[in-house]
Amino acid sequence: MNPGNSANGDGSIHLQIAESQKLGETFSSGTTIFAPQSSIGKRDSSNADSVSPAIPTVRAPEKKLTLFALRLAVLEKAATGLGTLGFIWATVVLLGGFAITLDKTDFWFITIILVIEGTRIFSRSHELEWQHQATWSIADAGINGFLRSSSHFLIRTLKSIFQPVRVLRERSQRTRDSTETNDAAIPGLRDRQRKPTRRWASSDVPFLPFSQWVFLSRNVSKFLYWLQLLSATACVVLSLMKLVKHNYGEVEKGDTDKRNRQSALNIFYALALAEAMLFLIEKAFWEWKVSYCGLLDEVNKECGFGITGMVSIKRFFYDAYSRCVNGSIFDGLKMDMVTFGMDLLDSNSPDEQLIGVRILRQFALTERFSDDTLQKIGINLSVIERLVEMLNWTDPEDEEIRRSAAEILSSLAGKKQNSLRIAGISGAMESISSLLQTNRSGNDAADEISEKKIVLDHANYEFWTFNQLGLRILKKLARDHDNCGKIGNTKGLLPKVIDFTHAEEKLLKDEIVAASQIQTVKRSLQVVKMLASTTGDTGKHLRREISEIVFTISNIRDILRYGETHQMLQKLGIDILTSLSLEEDASERIGGTGGVIKELFNIFFKEGMQEGQNDVRIAAGEALAMLALDRSNCYRILKLHVQERLVGALEIPLLRVNAARILRNLCTCSGDEFFYHLKGVTAAAPTVLQAIMSEENKLQEVMLGLAAHAFKFMTSEESSIMFERAGITEAALADELVKILKKHQCPPVKIPRIRRFAIELAIWMMRDKITNVLIFKDLGLEKVLEDVLETTAELESFNVFSGTVGLNRHSTTIHSLVEIALKLLE
């Protein structure tokens, strides 16, 4: 079984079972809990950090905005510089030096131009502030509405020049406007608009009483915009009038006071004209790029923000433009959308927090930008702490902020280093736990009352979405051993996760059940599976905690019983049972829960499954093999009278490995009182012998183990008959056993018990017939056994493994087995 196919992409922790292409061997590769695993990190390969193929560099969409802001700032600063020079020239040279000799008309023209320019400069210095304030509210049209409505007549004139292009763009605009109208009519979106708060929104502040509409900040920016346009236009008209007519008054011959007046006036009017023209060019360029070319819409589309994204784009652009104008023209180029979003998270304004989290969510979830975005967020601990804090915001008005923060953290936790940072934040697990709301939990009445109150306040609150996000974050965090311990130690978190594994018969058998409900059950099972498979003392503690929760095993039993159409859920449940069986108490609880063992056998023996669905049968077989290590469970299995079916399963390639394991464990753990129950196992002797002689690796190992214990139920006469029926001589089997011991001079990691089982079978053969002793002597078994003594390892002393830790130690050491065999050879 390919690990990538397990749990819908979540690699199996223990049961990475590979089906052999050969008919005779089912387990030619892969690891199970019957063999040690070299690294816990390999247990979930689908989520592990991997080296992805090189992705071509993607140009950030916001670069268009920062470049546009720089070009506007160049024009703005050039116009401001010329205006300053003109103002100095007028005050120092003209009004200071020629004020008395100036013609009356020129005096008033200069005065009016200076007043107009002063008005425009004042308006310009404050326009950005007002426009910036006008974009603070999510509900406002902001710059988009301002730019389009304030200069509608100008844009309409320009569009008339390019009639064909205009028609196409207007159709596109009508489509976009209709989409926005339809979306606004959706109850869900309308209901989630933020309610009035205790503080004033800057765009809604009435500066004077009884004139609220005129003096709202969002309208003041429009007034200042038009004031600048009118001022610049008036300046152009007045300057051109004087430059064209040159009516500066007569200069009498010999009048030295007026000889430079004409040149000085020409310079002033030229400076005023140049400044006004530059400003109008800047405004025309602004309107062309924003209103006609749709720069903001284009960037919004490339970023993938959707309808609500224009607010984010507007805020970013104004911030970049303000930096270019107020500081160096290159300051805006240093801005990027991700950093901008992270800065907004720290704001005290709910609207700014929402803008910031929307930006980060979109870039974190978009494949083109996710790597760079997650890297920036991951190295900023304060941002991670802020996102974790947002998980606790249960106010319905903060639903989108909370959901977006959870989605960002879910993507962030996909990288191991980031998952460690998230789990290392104080209270992070409690915050994640707050995402898991369920009506079934009766452990905390206060939480349930609080939940019902929220539901009453806001019926559309998406609890299922938060449940899935919480489970997804836990699933990614659980890849790390230390994080598993923190999850287990978080009060109330483990029972919540277990509660989501509950699936009633109606849910599992309903063909039209909501996919989100099945997905929630699946993710909760994945989390429990990862926790239950943790190694070391942490794993023991977690398995004990999981098995002690009274709903765990019964929930899995329901999935096994009714989840025929959801085999992925069944396999996850079986994997959990397999891991829990590592603990003796948990194994007893599983066997003592009515129907669990029976349902496992039903799945194990079920026929007619498609080739890709056989994983669940293999998993059921391994779980049964684990449960059969417990004496009480052996008794429960024998009461089901499945021995004959297990013997028959030895000839089915898909089942033969685990069928042999189950039978071996039954023969080993049952004791003498079940002799007659297991007598029928001897019927499998021909199949077992043929497999030992013809197969290798995993299948050969399990068949050796079964033979060493099942053949004890045969007399010498019966064994001779079985050898004849199999068409194999005892000498040939002895030769094969010696070859196996010589081949594996050191204990193999994938088949750690093959030498032990070979020695056990050799001991049985020598005890069965004295002639076999002579055969083994001739084959040089004594020398081979002495070599085994020199290479024994702790690896060969255990039945099962949890990672690299051995569990369920064999009652007889391999040293003792070698000593017994050597004595028999004497």
C-alpha cells in the first residue's frame, strides 16, 4: 500500500503495507509495528517538509502599485518644487523688487495666482490624509468611489475618444457591478457587516453640527480634490493669458526700474504655468491608470482578493503613495503587501485587523505566494502570537477574522519549524481547543451554554468550519513528538477530539450526508491516530489517556460496523486500535468492548472489494494480530470459531501474512487448555511448509513463526504425513533452515524475528525425530548457531515495536533458544 494513499494523503503511521507483485508474497516492502521504524518523521510523509521543485519567481502584483506611486510622487514633487520656486520668485523678485512699478493688472494676477497656489498646496498637503482616512472603514467606497465619481465627466470625455475600447470596458464594468450587487444581496454577506461600535469611524465624523453630509471626512477629501483641480486650472488660464498677451505695461526709455520687469514676469508666469501643468498631468495620469486602465482592479484580480479586496488594495496604495510624497520617492518601493498586512494586525481598529488578516490569508493560501508569505510570517513571532490570540475571538462580528487566522495558522503549521513555534506559544493549545465546539460534549456545561448563546445571537456562525480548521491545525502539529505531548497535556482537548470521532449509523449510511461532517470525523480520527502512534513515554501516556476515554473504542466500533461505504474512516479507526493495542490495558479494553473483534474479522474476511480498497482488510488483520497477543483476547477470538477461515486465508495472497500472525499468536498465547480448539491449525501444515521453501523475507518469516508453534499440536506420525502431503522432505526443510541462518548473519531490521523462528522450528524438528538431529549435524548447524550467538541483538527479543522501542518481549531469549538447540545437537 502506498503511504500516499492512506487516509486520503495522510501516510500510515504503522501500517505502511506494500502488496507484492508476486503471488506468493504480500509484504515485500514497507514497515509495520512488527518491525522497528528508524524515524518517527517518516510516519506522515504527506505532511512532512519536502524539497519542492523549483518554482519560477512570480512578480508581486503590488509592485505595479508601488511603481505607480513612485511615478506620481516624481510628478508631485516636481510640481511642488516649481511652485516653491515660483512663490519665492514672486515674493522676493516681483512683489519685493517691482511691487511699486508693476502694472495694476499684473499685481492682482500675481496675487491671485499666489493665493490660488497657496490654496492648492494647502489642499494637497492635507488631501492624502483625508483620503487615507476615507479608506479606514470597510463599508466605505473609499478611493474607488471617490476617483470614479469625482471626475466622471473627465473620464467620460477621454473614453469617447477611444469608443471601441470604451464599449468593451463598460461591458466588463457592468458585469463587475452586477456581481457586486448580487453579492451584496446575499443574506450571509449582508448579515456579517460589522455593527456600530463604541468608537467613531474616522470616515463618519461630523465636524460641524447640522451639516453632517458636507463635513464628513469622506466628503472632505472630495472637496479638497476638486479644489486642487480648480486651482490648477485657474492658474493655467491666468498664466497663459499673461504669457500670450504680454501686456505688462509700457517701459519708458531710460526708466531703469522697469527694464527687467518683463523678463521677471515671464519667468514667474512660466513657472506658475509649468507647476499647474505638471499637477494636471499628474492628475490625468492618475485618472488614466486608476479609472480608465483599472490599475487597482487589475492588481486586485492578480492578488485574488475578490470583491472585498479593493479595500485592501486602496489602503496599500495610499500608504505607498503617502510614503513617496512625504519622504523619499523610493520609500514606497520598500513596501510589500505581506508586511503591510502584518502591520495592520497590530492595529486596534477592527476594520484594519480584518484588512490585514484578509491579505495574509489570501497570500498564505495562494500557491504562487504561499512560500514567501509563510516564511515572512514564520520568522515574526509577534504575528504568530497575534494570530493565535485571534482564535479566541468568539464574537460573531469577528467570525471572518477568527476563521482567516485559523486558516493562516493551518498553512503555517505545515512547516515543521513553524509548527514548533506555534506550539511553543503560551496558551496556543487552549486557543486551538476553542475552535472545537460540539453539542455532544457534556463535560463542560458552561461551554455548552456559551455556545448556545452564540448560536442564538448569530445563527449563521460556521461552527463546522472552525471545527475542521482546529482539527487540521492539530493534525499538522501532531507530526512532532513534543507537540503530541502538549496536545495530550492540554486540559479538555483530547476529549473534544475524541468526541468528533462519533458517527451514528444514520450519518454513515446516509448517501446524501454533508461532506463536511464526514470530513470532520476523518480529521479527528487522523489526529487520534497520530497521537496514539507516538513513541516513547509520551506515546505510552497518550495511549493510556485515549483508551481511558470511554467513548474512544465504542465510537470506532460504530465506524467499523456501519461505515462500509466509508472505508477510509474504517482504516483510520483500525489503525488507532492497532496502536492502542501496544498497551496491555488498552488491548484488554478493546477486546472487552462488545463486537470490536467480531467487526474486525468481518472486515478481514470480507470479499468482493476492489483492489484499491483492500488496505482496510490488511489493516484489520494487523489489528487482530496485535490483539491476539493478549491471552484474554485469544479466548474471545477462539469463541468466534474462526480458526478454519484463518487456515483458509493462508492461501489468499492478500491475507496470508496477517492470518499466519494471528494463528501463531493464538498458538503461543492460548495455553494447553485450548489444545483441542487449535488442533485444526495443523491442517495448514502443507501450505506453511511450501511457503517456507518457496518464499522469502516477510512471508517466510511469519510462516516460520507459525510452523514453530502450530506443529507442536502434531504427533510424529502426523508430521510425517504432512511432509508427504506437502511433497517436502524433512532433510530439505532442515537444509532451508540452515540456509536462512547463514543468509541472515546479522538480525535484519525488516524481518527481525526470522532467525528466532528458524531456530524454534529446528528445535521442534530435532525433538520430533532423532534422525533430524543427524541431518542438522551434517549440515553444520552447530557452527551456524555459534555464529548466531556472536551476532544476537536486542532487536530479536520483541514481538512488536513502537518506533525504535521494543514492546511485548518474547518469553525465551534467543540465547536460550541457541543453547537448547546446541544441547539437542549433542
